[in-house]
Amino acid sequence: MTGGIGSARRETGDGVTSGSIPSQRTASDAYRVSDDQLHSARMVVARNSSGSEDLRELLDMLGLISSTPDLPPPVSR
């Protein structure tokens, strides 16, 4: 069994599925993400968007870029 987007389950080389569920985040943790997490999130959105305008809109809706160039994105480190 192979996990889909957002799945915590992973298939090992011998066909055994393993994984762990990450702990629940609190409201105070909502904006605490690492640079790697930001990059990974942007890459997932980019791979699944249908074009540049779709990509820009999705990144803005998710808070991964700022709709105003003068301001930082809502989700940052």
C-alpha cells in the first residue's frame, strides 16, 4: 500500500507498511515552520498546479507567498 498526499504511512522495501502520526499542532505552532517545510510545501503546490496563474493563486491562498510584494508571506519562520 502506498500512501497518498498527506499520508503518514510509508511502504518499506520488504512490502511492510510503517509510519507514525505526527503530534497535533497547537494554535501557537501554526506559524512556526522550518525553511525546509516552506520549501517542501511550495514544491508540492507547484507540482500539482495547472499553470503559473493557478500556482500564484494557490500559494497566496495557502499563505506561502504574499499577495503584496512589499510584505512578507503570512506563513514564515
